Amino acid sequence: MKANYLQISGTQKAAGRMTWQTIGLPRARLGAATWRRWAVASLALLASPGGLLAQTNVANTTAASSANAPASSTNVIQLAPTTVYGQLDVARNQIMPDLGATVFNFSKEQINALPSGENAPFNEIILHAPGVAQDSAANGDLHLRGEHANIQYRINDVLLPEGITGFGLELDTRFVDSMRLITGSLPAQYGFRTAGVVDIHTKSGALDSGGEVSMYGGSYDTYKPSVEYGGSKGKWSWFVDGSDLHDDIGIENPTPSAHPIHDTTDQFKTFADLSYLIDDTSRISFIGSVSYSDYQVPDTANLPPGAPSVATNVTAVPWYAAIPNLPAHATNSADLNERQNEQNYYAVVAYQKSAGNFNFQVAPFLRDSSVHFRPDSAGDLVFNGVASDVNRTLYSGGLQADASYALGDKHTIRSGVMIIDESLSAHSTTSAFVLDANGNPAAQTNIVDNSVGHAIFAGIYLQDEWKVLPQVTINYGARFDVFYASFDHENQPSPRVNIIWTPTDSTTLHVGYARYFTPPPLENVPSTTVHKFDGTSNASATDQDDPVKAERANYFDVGANQELAPGLQVGLDGYYKAARNQLDDGLFGQTLILSAFNYAYGEVYGLEFTASYVHEGFSTYANLAYSVAKGKDWSSAQFLHDPVDAAYVKNNWIYLDHDQEVSGSFGASYLWKHTCGSTRFYVDAIYGSGLRTDGFLPDGTKVPNGGTVPAYYSVGLGVEEAVKIRGKEHLKARLDVVNVTDNTYELRNGSGVGVNAAQFGMRLGFFGTLSYMF
């Protein structure tokens, strides 16, 4: 029986690695609602039972089993299509192993045993891995091992280029068949974003035909119809899905109330995977996705209108005194109407060949990502003295090629290249006040600030997996990366080495070193012409704006994995990173778009413990992580910061705003299979000691990020019943309860470096799902 939770694997000798093992288009300019409903209806028609194609089901091959496959993993004689697909999946995993890294795997079954299952936002699934700290959507959602973002996403081992940071992940959990979170000392094939790799393998119509039509809904006016369907015919196979989400809690509530004000979101997402078998040793695949999301920015009631910061002997004049024909709603903070739109379009074509000891995959890709923040033109002037309409679009195109060749039983050579060409179009129109000599508003002005940015990311790597002894594997190599941008030109060679020792079948030890080169994300590099705002209510205290640089770091990782008894396993992993030009991101000003900056020096270290127990249908897990992330001296984009704070940080180490000392996730589930179907029960919890906020010394000196918000927890539980109808047809009903204790907990309190608003976690919520599977 497959288990349903997170478990540490036993020794995987062939790969010699430590791993947390799994058990168990062009842009449409239609109206948003019209586009979403048309697409969902089309997918529903495609997924109708009358459209089913007969298909033999075979078990999919996981990344773990691929590690044990022989190097010559593809049979060149005529094979059934499903067998060829399975073997090509194995061969593809041989190209991109995770030797020596720390890996946490999720399967479909595991995801279904977490709160809201496949309907949970993608980031909430990752939150249940060790070393992941929760944050608000506006501040980056997740932090892995003390890093702000710096996570790369891959779909079927092809990089998903970065999009502009916003509130919603464009990825829909529903298309995930299995997923790995890879962190630690990464092998040489992984570059640029190095805190971790989320490697997603999608559902496949070739290996598991059929579909599902589902309706999810509940508290906060939530409803989410969705449909998915996969199948195959001859050498073709396909999988498509689509969903349309509406709810009234799109972004975290800035107040502790149960229901936020002005927080509605509508999100449409669709994904398609189409493959064609050229022959028994090769295939070509197309992957595409569309994500279109609208958000209201939540309001806080009863805020006083703002006034300029002036000397104590000067009478402050409220901002609104200088606004002619002021709308009545603009002085009520509960009636503000800030909004944000996010669009993401992605396409990749991948050609894979596997013959004998040689495997390779080459994949060109394109991406279009945009975010548009629309202010409340009058209201933002009243309360903030500035109203900024900001529109950014990031265009990305590139090529990824990876190959492996087995040289006998002891060596496997791997190499590859990646190049990404990005262009950023940034447009902003800012309404502000011209200030008189006393700092009071004298006139209103509109400042247009448009810019274009460009960057090329290029990397090449070569590495060798050397089986020194039956119990010892060394994976060593290096990569060379180049970052050529409109504001920075840098490069770096980066050696990598991991040693894996498996002294017994139940024990795995690993130690690794990696040199990292992390360029700044082009979409987050501040593009404002600072001096344009001098003498206005949007002026910075300083015009200093040194360019944002690439982070360079030395990373060390050591860990152990032990099976204590059948089904009972534990793991311990420690890491240390020393960095120059430590990258960080934050929200500055009133727009909810992140800006990047550097600390001249950075240091991150921590320890992770994980345990799991599995017996038949019962499974349980626990993750506990300790992490410290610090930085010193803001060395770029200085205009973002207060000069008094900058003077302190110049000579003192401070905690990074996303530092959370202790993070934990815990859960248990039971799956009972009976003649009529199955029943699943689960309980799950997360814990955090609190993200950073400003603190003060006994003498009153302000310490940026010197304090923390209070510790918090949230518990979820649920039950799911699946009933057989006939053949593959099932009906499934599910109930999820989120934050069962109705705990009020704060993720951000509005202070700290790059924090511009308070955010609270979701209160008590009840959600149900009804699905028909065929």
C-alpha cells in the first residue's frame, strides 16, 4: 500500500545520494472574465467522457527509481508507447540528478493529504518542507534556508524563467504528478537561483489517461471550478488542465479581523503538455501555460489622512488640502481602490534523445510576464502624498541543453549550457506634491518615469559522477556563469563537489561544497530615476543609487539520514553560507512590487531535523528547522533606505527581514481502502517563531530588523471520501478546515527593512470539494 506522507528514503546506492523520498500563446486581450469562462468551458468539453480514448495504464517511474536504473536505460527495439514514455522519463532523470543535495519529494498522494489538497496554492504545498518559512504574498510568500526568494522552478527538468514578482504563483498544483524541492550544496547543473530548486514532473496522459471535473469552494466567498484531462492515441499523448478561482481574501488581511476589506481576487490558470514519440529513443514535447489574475489591495479602516514630515516648529498641512475637487471617498481609508493585475504566459519545446549510454535534452523557451499596479489616484495622495501607477513587463527567451554519458560502471559525465535573454519594460506615472520651503504641499505634479532594462544570463557546466567505492560516490565539477546587464557586467567560475557515503543500507552521509553566483533579478532592480522626485512628496532622503550587483557565496552542507526501524526514519542537515553582495528584496514606497538591493556582507546558517513514520495506511511526519540570516552594509540602491538606518547598518550586522529563527511543520494521515473506495483523514500544522520587525536598544536606538513579530501556529484538518462508480469512475467529496482554532497570527506588522504593510494569516475557514473522476 502506498503511504501518504513525507518520508526519508532508504539508501539509494546507484546514485549515492541523500533524499527525502516520496511514499506511497500570444497574449489574449479579451476581457478577463470572458477569457476565463471560455477556456474553462472548452476544457470541460474536451474532458467529457465521450472524448475518452482507450489507454493501458502503467506505473510512472519516479526520480528515485531512476537513480537505480542502469546507465543504458532505453531499449531500442520496438516497444509499446506507454513503455517508451516510462523509459524516456527514466532517461531524462539520468541527465539531471540531485547527487549530494538535500531533496524533499512530494507525490500526488502526499499533496492530497495536505490542507485543501490539489486546490491549495502552490506555495502552501512547499511550506510543508523543512527549512521553509512563511511570509505574506506581498513580501515574497516563502523563504528557504534564510533566503529571500532565490528559488528556481523547473517543469519536466526545463527551467521556468523568472516572472515579475507578484501575489500569485502562476503554477496550479493540480497538474503536479510529483515534485522535488532540492536544496543544500547543489550539483553544477543548477545555477543563477541557488537557494533551492522546485522540480515539477507533470501528470501524463500516456501513463495515466482519464480526467477530473471538480468544484471547490467555501469561506470567504471562495469558488473554484476546475477540469483536467489526459490521454493518448498512437504516438501522441496530452494532458491539459484549467481552473478559475474567485475569493475575497486574495492577499493577506492587513488587520486581525476575520474578513478583510476590499480583497477580492479572480485568477484563471491553464496548462497543457503535448508529446509526440518520434521513435523508441526520442520524443518532442510542448508545454504551455497561461495565468491571468486580478487583485484588490486590501484596505485598513479609520486611518488618518497623511501629512508631510516637517520640523516640529512648522505647522503641517494635510496632503488633501492641495487636492482640488477631492472625491468624497478619498478621505475614508476603508474605501480606497488600489488594484493589481498579473499576467504570465509560458511556452517550451523540448527534444529528448536517449540511445545506449547517451542521453540529452534540448529545450528552447519563451515567457511573457507582467504586473500592473493601479493606485487610488486621489486616495493615495490623501493618505500617502503619492500615487504611483506602475506597469512592468518582462520578456524572456532562452535555450537549455543538458546531456549525460556513462563511461563504464564508475563514471557518468554530464554537461550542459543555458542562456536566457531578458528585456524589461518599466513604465510609471507618479502623482505627487511639489513642496515649499517648509515642506508643505504647494502644487500637484505628475512625473513620468519610463525605462527599459536588458540582461543576458549564460552558464555552462561539466561534472563527473565517480563511483569510487561501492559505498562512496563523489560528484564533482564546475560551472561558469556570465551576467551581462544594462547596469552590471560580471562572471564567475564556480566549483562544486559532493561526497556521499552509504556505510550500511540504512545509513547515508553526505558533505558538500558549492561556489554560488547569483545575479540580481532584472525585474526587481530599481529603475526609478531618483533625482526626478527631488523637492516633491516622493523624494528620497538620498539620491545615492549604486548598481545592484550579483551575489557571490561559499556554501557548505553536511547531513545524515538514518532508518531506525522499518518505516521509521530521521534526518539531520546543517548548512553555512558566507556571501559578498548578499541579495535581498523589499517593498519600498506604496506600490506592491519588490525592489532588490545588496548587503556588502552576508551570513546564513542553520540546522534542519526531519522524521517520519509509515505503517500501512498510517503515516506521520515532523520537520523542525533553525535558521539565522544576517547582513551588513547596504551597498546598492541606497535611496531605498532611511539614512539613519543606513548609518547603523554600515557598521553593524543586522538580521535580514525574512529571517525566522524556528520553523516547523507537522502532520499525520490515515488512508483506509475499502471495497467501495477509500477514506482519508488528516491533520496538519505549521509553526513559526516570527519574521523580523524593527527593534530598539535600551538607549532608544532603533535597530532595523532588531525584533520579531509574535510566534504563531495554524492547524488544519480534513476528511476525504472516494466512492467507486464503475471502472475508473469515482466520485470524491472532501472537507477541509483551515486554522481550526481560529488563531489570530501576524506575519508582518508593517515595520522592518522593505516592509510597508501589516499582514495577518487566514482565520478559520471551511472548504469543500466535489469531484467526478473518469
